[in-house]
Amino acid sequence: MPADVETAAREQFSAVLTRDVAPASLDLDADMAGSYALTSLNKVLFLTELCEATGVDLAHFTEEDLAEMRTLRDVTEALGRHAAPASAPTSNHGA
Amino acid sequence: MTGDTLGRLFTGGPAPGHIAVASLLGTQSIPLAELVVRAERVAQRLLAQGVRPGDRIGILAANSLEWVLLDLAALRLKAETAGLEPGKFEASRALMDRYAITLLFTDRPADAPGIVPMAEVAAWAAPDGAAEPLPVLPPPPDWAAGDVTTVKFTSGSTGEPKGLGATAGSIDSSLLAVQEIFEHGPGDDLFVFLPLSLLQQRYWVYSALLNGHDVTVSTYEAAFAALRRARPTVVMGVPAFFETAKRQIEARLRRAGGDRTLAEEAQAVFGDRIRYLWTGSAPAAPSMLGFFADAGLPIYEGYGLNETCIVTKNHPKAHRDGSVGQVLRGKHVLIDADGVVSVRSDHPVNDHYIYAKPGDSERIFGPDGTVRTGDLGYLDDDGFLFIRGRADDVIVLDNGKKVVVRPIEELMKADPAIAECVLFCPGQTDLVAVVSPAAEAADLGAVAARLAATNAAVAADERISRVVVADPPFSIGNGLLTSQYKPKRQQILAAYHDAVHDPEEGIHAR
């Protein structure tokens, strides 16, 4: 998986959590809902923002694909298959 | 009776607007006139499948155009719908038998007699999809006020969901009352992403057909992405959605580092055409409501239960901070001596549950359909309703003073260092708070400062004597939050029983 996808995933995930958890201390294999109290709406927001930040079209995924992403590693691997290896856009202001 | 609303869906002539349906794959848009044509084709197919007036079809699927078509087709035939939320129900023959469903439409994997894939509905709606001539539809039906159009299911915390048949009169009354205050019309685009199994979400499709505005229906998962594409004028959401959007806007502002304004970032999330944001169904935090007002996006909170439909609503012409708005036409708010709110409707949603345990209906419904809400509230001199909490959130002190805990808990939770606050009264004399910190490493100084600020803002009997800081914070995993992220009071008290009852423990008020 491209390293920038994991970095962006950690940052975006940390940003949507209701409590402070540093991006670097997130466990990639922890259940996002059970361990980090990620609500279903925050998950939708997290994935929308992450796709925008990494330049991955959300339309690569179905609603069922999203439901099956339970850990950060599931997310980074899924996006990694579609992310450009370098020069992915990082701006969040283009929406 | 419903000649201005349900009775006019199929007789009012072509509406000028469009319906857009958004999923992660993209958005498809068709004119509302075409929506009606397709719904009538689906109605013909239902008729051909043996569905008759009064029969019930079930829909267990994510939001989609086919969901809307089935709902309208059922209305066209005067059949009932049962809106079943995916995740809460499994598509099966047992489900059909339990709820007397003639045909069950689903987008879930299922195979049993009477279960129809949603994909088949798309084919039914196509212009030349039928191999044989289809039956001719009868004239559009007349709806009497007491006719049931759909069954809603209430999400009780335990046991099987109860059913509640929604009457045509209640839908008619609500659609007219909402239109009177919001005046939706051409140029508006109402954005819906909550499940269509919730009847109120379908109101906005009916409203589009009746009032000629656009409506965008999104899947839950595509909500944020679709918002950016749709540029709606109105967004329908629960407070949790707007809390999430608030955090998104705040994160964007931080990343922008002062180069962007709050209004610009809010527009980046909601689009640049917002007329107002609609919220209700659960209490909204004043901090969230104030945030969107500051961002230039008016947000209007209302009040209602499944059993009452929309009772009160703030709106552009009558809005008061802290209230849930004035009472809608056709609704009557009654407040008893204990401050408990009941609601009487000219056209009640119903006067009983179905598929419920004995006694369930009697606990909520009076003989005339008046609903005992269990909420505490009061009306001000101008008729604005203020909800103070649940009747079972009241603590009675030994001096007889009743303390409503929710407003005090909200004051504590307004601090960014505090994620949750639950009040207890171990000795019937003083209040003890258990606070769940926002960070793993609790900011004890901020909690102490918030305790002092809260005590300065409340009456003497409402002051908190001590704060016990939860370690670790409440979570679903440790059993102290519900799956809806609400604190579980009894479990929290059990977990922190010793600290709550030990006068030496915690941060003490000064």
C-alpha cells in the first residue's frame, strides 16, 4: 500500500474521532467501531474525506465494500489498490 | 379528506421538479413527471402479482429509486408498505409471516417464495419491460383520514420492534403544516439520506410531487459525497449528522490555517445554496446549533416522536434559541402538573401499536390517541416549547426539590475536555457527576474549571458537589455506552459505585 495512503488515513481517522488519539498511535488492526467508538456517520465522513485527500474516487467502492472495512488496515489496503503511487493530491479544499 | 396531499400525488398533473438518487457510484436524476409514470408501471406489476388494496408489501433495502417507486406504487394501489431498515431486520419468510407481508422487496441476499429482488423493480419500471399486457390501473384511490398507508417500526431498546400504522390523515396534516411554515417550492432541493424506512424521509418525496421542488435521495454511505455534488437548499438530518459535519468543518478550518472562513468551509461541505438545515428526532446541543448559525447556515430544531409525527418546529419566521419551536397546526401540546408533555393531534398517527406486548399501547396512548411522551417541558408565553429532559431523568432531593439532570449535564458537556457527563445523587442531598473525558489523558484542570462554571450558572440545589473522572473513558467496548453512543446510567453507576458514594473521591467543588 502506498505510504501516503496510510499517513493520510491516520490523520483523517484521528480528525473524525470524538476523543483525542494521535495519528501515530492508532492501531491499524483494531476494530474502528469497537476500539475507537467510530460511529457509522463518522465512518462515512472519514472515508469520504480520505478518498478526497488521496485522490481516490469513492465510486470505486460500493456501500457493501464500505460496510466490510472494519479496521484501518482494511481501509488503507482497499484505497491502496486505487491510489496513485506518488503525487496524490492532499488538498481538502477542492470539493 | 386528503385531496390536497396523498390524493393529489397522481392527479395533480406533472410536477416540474426532479428527483436525484445518489449512491457511491454516482447520481441519477429524472423528472418528477417521469417518476410518476414509472411508479404507475410498478403499480401495474404489483397488481399483476396479486397485490390488492389493503395488502401489505415490505421493503427492506437501502435508499434507492426503486424504494421510492415501490412506495408510490403502493400508494397508487392503496396498498400498505412496511418500511424495514436493513441491519435491523433479515429478509426471510418468517419476517413476512410475522408482519403479514404479501411481497417482500429487498436488496439483501434472500431466496424464499414472495421475496423479490429490488433489481426486478428497476426492470418493472422500464417502458417495455412486460412480456404480456399488464392490468389496467383503477382510478387513483381516495384516502380517508383513518386509513393506514404504512407501518412504521419503533426501535425499542429491547425486544422485537413494535409496529405503528400511520394514518393518511396524520400524513396529510403534517405535510400541510410543514409546507405552511417552510414554503418549499421550485428552486428548492431537499436532501434526504436517512433511511426511507423512516416515514418522515418519504414526506420530502411527496412534498416534491405536491409543491414542485427537487428532492435528492442519497444512500447513507454516500451522504457526504453526494452533498457536495447536489448543492441542496435544505438538508434533513438528525443532530448526530450535524455534529459530525461540524467536526468536519472545524477540521477543515484547522487545516486551512486561517486562509479560509467558517462560512467558506461550511459551504464546502453543504454546498452554496443552503436555505436552512432541518434537525429533530433527538436533542440537539446548543453548541452545534450555534455553530451553524455562526457559519451562516440557519438550522431549525423541532420535536416529535414516531407516535406523534412532527409536533413543533422552529422555522424562518418563528425561531427561539433553546426551544424546539411553536406547535404546528393540528397539534396540541398538553403539559401536566409534573411538567410531562402529552400531545393531542387533530389527526393522530394512530391510537395503538401493532405487534406489541399487552399494555404497550395503553402506556403511551390515551383513549383519544393523545400520546404521553415521557418528556419534560414547558411552553413560554409565545407558545415556544422547551424540552428539559426525560421524566425519568429527574432526581428528587430529600428536601423535595426536583432536579432535571439533562440541562446540567449539557452544561458540563459543553466543555471540549468532557465527552459525557452523567449525574447521580447518592445521598439524596448532593449531586455527583461521573465524567467521561474527551481524551485518554483527562484534562483535570479543564474539568475542574467547567465544574466551577457550571455551578455558577445553576440554582443552589442543582450544583454538583463532586466530579468522578472515568478511567478509561466510556465506550461501547467497556459497556458504558449504548450502540447509539448514549451513556448507560445504571452500568456507569455500577462501575463507579464506590467512587460515587465515597465523599473523599473526585474533584470537589469549591
